[in-house]
Amino acid sequence: MSGRLGSARAYSAAIHQRGGARRLYDLDHVVSVQWSRKLNEISDATVVIAKAGSACCAALATLMPWQHELSIYRDGVLVWQGPVWYPHENAATFTIEARDLAGWWPRWPATVYGKLASMDGVSRMRTVLDAHFARNICDPGMAAWLTYHTGAAAVALEIARGDSIDDVAGQLVDAAMDYTSVGRRIVIMPTGYDYGGHPVASLTEEDLGGDIESGVDGDAILTWVTALGAENPATGAAYYADLSTPINTSVWGLHYASTTSDEETSSTALKELARAVLLAGAPPQRVIRLPDDAALSPRAPVSVEQLVCGARVDILLGSGWCQALAERARLVGVSGRWEAGADEAVGVSLVAAGPVSETDEVT
């Protein structure tokens, strides 16, 4: 593990032709930049330009949604790229709003329809995207920038004519899949995937910034889960699988929930679905809350390149805390903000993922 967050010396931005390969022009007089990385959501970015004296104003006259892409660089390194969707201006400024490449998914129809057999959730998403690209209608430089990590739970889907690729992604996210964007790349992975489980950083309250809140969430505890599938034609009842943790029940009591996969008939797949839900509620449920405006310290031992949604970050709270904390957390959001004349702010959103064990690599 290596890297320090630091504080960006400069942000810059450029406009590329759709596809990201052809750089058209750089943006000058940039007065503010915002970019984000999100788990299971389309991320966004915004650049604001002061029009007075800007050399790029003439070029911006031809800037069009979906024809062009916004590229953002932090100290010369690409940190975000995606299609422009809303360029707009007032008397003083020109603002460019953009979305990452997954922003295309709500605009593309799924081309695979019907009741689909059970399949690894990540592999299913790949077949849906491959079917789109095979039509040769539109690939805005996406296919080469998709990374798939298989090993997700098997999921049976029903895709209706009229569903978008984003609708399919939503179904898979509910059952077996996560996705995120980094720079130009889209990473598609199993639910809970953590890139091998090694922490990219161990952060303390000095690193995290803001007024941290740490607690234990009793409402999140689960000790018994039923996964319900499709209707069994022989009985008229749903296929199902139960999974419980008797040891946790003896300690925490009975806490029950059910989950549904309407098309699933395999007991093995239903048990895996129940297991995923049960593990998510395995006590104790720690909560780590950071204020919305909290920014990581520039001294935080993690680089922007390492801040990828899904990655493991260990949170260590010791001296001064009644309930000391050594918790694995999963990164679910990153935000970067910069304004001319002010320091950069990079914030993170985290979800607790269980205690750091003695055998874990703590850095």
C-alpha cells in the first residue's frame, strides 16, 4: 500500500469527442470543479468557466450533449471522464454538467428479453451489454473500458421489452451485483466485492476530518433470513430457502427478514441469496457517520487512485473513544471539490463491514 492524498496543486479540464480518444480543446478560466465516484449509481461532474477573457468561449459555442465528453485532470492525471449532458450559461459563467459512461445505460434498450435462466449476476450483465454492442448502433468508447469481476450469486431474471439496460442493472444490483466508475472505466463486480480484501488504507479521526459519529445499529441485526423464489407449480407456494445463525440468535435474539427473487427456483441459489442478506446483518452492526462536508486530511495515507468504490478501508478509533473501533469499512462514495483560490476537498462515504480481525493486514 502506498500514497498520500495530498492537496491538488491544480485542476484542469478538456473536451473530448465522444469516445474519449480525440481531444478537441482545453478549457481555460476554470473557476470550480466537482467530480464524484459512486457505488451502484451514475456519478456526475461539473466544471464552471468564467467567460470574461476565456479563449475557449468560441469553441464552447458548438458543445453539444452526448456528442462530447468532459475530462477532468487532477495535477495532470485524469480523474474523471464522461459524456456532457447539460451545458448551460449565464451572463458571467459557462457551466458543463456531465455523467460517467454508465449515464448511457438509461438511454439504451435492453436487447435480451424474456425469462432468462439463472446465471452469475456479473456474467448476465456482460451478456446484456455484449448484445447491445453487437448491434453496432452505438458504442461511445465503452466496451473497451468495462472490467468484469465474476463470482456473483446466480440470478434468474425476467427482462421485458421496453426495459433499459439501466433497468437490468437495477435488478442485478438488488440481487447480486455492484458497479462503479473510475476515470473512464466501469467496474462491474459481485455484491460486496472488495478487490481481494486488503485495505487500501487505515484511517484515524485525524485523517477523516469533521465530527465523526460511531455507534452500534440494533435495527440492522439479522439472525434468520428466508429467501423466496418463483411459485412452485406442484404446491402453489413459492420455492424458498431458510438460513439462520443459532449462535448469534442465542446472543442477540431472533431477528428475522425475508428477501425475494421472483424467478428463482434453485434451492442453492436461494440459499446463497439468503446467505448474502444474513451476512450483511451479522452483528455487531457498527455505524460510522461522517458529516456531508467532511474532507479527508491531505496527510491521509491514501491516494485518489486508491479511492475506488468497493475498496476496503480500515477505520481505527482508539484514544478518547469509550467504544474503541477497529472496523473494516467499504468505500461507497468519493467526492472531489475545488474552487479557484481555495484548497481542494476530497470526501468519502463509508459503510461498516465488520471488525478488523487479528489475522487481517492492518496498515
